[in-house]
Amino acid sequence: MSTYLFAHFTDGNKGDREQVWFAVSRDGLNWTDLGSDEPLLSSSVGTTGVRDPFILYDENREKYVIIATDLCTAKGGSWEDFSARGSRSIVVWESDDLMHWSRERLVEVGVPEAGCVWAPEAVYCREKESWFVFWASRVEDKQRIYGSFTRDFAVFTPAFKYIDAVTDVIDTNIVWDKGFYYRFSKDETNKKIIIERCRSLIPSEGESFERVPCTLLDGFFGLEGPETYQLDDGRWCLIADRYHTKGGYLPMLCSDLSAADFVIPAEGTYNMGKRIKRHGSVIRISDEKAEELVAFYGTDG
């Protein structure tokens, strides 16, 4: 059995809410908030705010890593300013145990003409034996997904254009399952989550990501921040933020990613916790590690 760790920021645009908090869950559906109302990790670099924290475990270096958007909207400004003239860097933390963290550092990854670097995430590339880090950047008045490879989250290869769709695309999440890489991306123009898949993470000539139709998502307006993880029973859980209705995160379950047969679980079978959660990420940890985190951070209600 696994426990799940959720790294997230909380109610943006309010004081110090754009930092990092944790929650844990025994089943991936019912969450207990760690710590108190104070953030567990805070940035003092760049804009001094972070959004969209993405957490991973780097087995090669035996380290946990968090990468996040360098953005503090609480200090004022417009989304036009943030996207056209924002930070081109990501914020990085590392830890051996999820309790003691390195000092945060800024790493510039965006191309020179990028107006922003938003929602950085990573997936391990089996072909290159490196981490593929990807994010949204506004270039020439359009949001596209760019990417870069790294083995240590300090040195990155030159960024390249990864997703250039007809519409603006942000908030991409990638998982591997049964020989395919699955991409979950927010179509920023139509405000929906789309699913694609390909056998190669970086398609070569003659390859491409194909659309995976999904009855639930294709008709669901106003979702962002998609994150996908597998439960102990083999089902996949997709969580996404209902930002349009301010409904918070909603879990959706499916038995087969290739069929994308996502359904919303019944009311009362999930609980996202006491704290408001905005765009974050989920990893599996051991039950023993979860107990350590609860003892170290305490729980919020």
C-alpha cells in the first residue's frame, strides 16, 4: 500500500498564499493537510512568490525535488503583465527526506523572447535517461509548451518548442502507462482539458501525439491544473481545479487511460481537505514516510 503526498499552493492573490503546502492521503482521494496556516516552504528569490509546485523523486540522485512557477500576483499587476513580462525562471528546492529542504534557487530556463515560464513539470524520459522539464511560455502573443532536459535540475539543455497547437496551451501533465506517454493539457482558448498519447515522449519524424477522446473532459468547461496519478487498485485519478466556478479540485477516476473512461466519484467518497488547494502535484510515498511527515509537520485540523 502507498500513501500519497500532495504539494500545492493555496488561495492565490491573498498575502502569502503563493507558497508551498503539503497534504497526505492513504487512498489518494481523502486528504489531510500538513502543518498549519503558515506555508511549509517559502521563496525569498525572484518575485518571492511561487505557484504550481511540482514534486518528484529522482531515484538516480535519491532526492526529492520541487519545481515551481516564479510568480507573486499578490503584489499587484495584471495577468497581461504576468504573461508578457514575467519571470523566465523556475524556483527549485531539493530534499533527502521531505522534511529538510535546501535553500530555494532560481534557474532561468525560458527562451529569451518568452514572456513567462508557467506551471513547470517533469517526467522521466526513458529514451534519454534524463528528466524532461516542460512549461508554458507566451511567445509572440501565444502560449506554447517548451521543454528542456536535465539530470540535476541545475544544468538544463537549451529550451525547445514542445507543443504548438492551434489554440493556446498551458498546464500540461505527462504520465507513462503501458507503452504510451499520456499528456493532459489545458486548452487555454477553450478552457478544457485535452488528452493525447504517443509511444515516444519526443516524437521523431513520422510520429505524433494522437488525441484521446474523453466524454467527461470534452464537455467540461473551466478546468485547469490537471494532475494524474495511479491508485493502489490500478485505477487512475485525475484531479483538476474548477477555477471557473471556484469549486476547487475535483477528482475523476478511470480504469483505462487508453479508453479515457473518466467518471466523477460519488459525493462523500472523497475529501480534498480543509485547506483551499490550487495547482499542485501528487507523488506516492511509503506509509512509514507519511507517518514521519505527520510527526514532523503536524496536521491542520
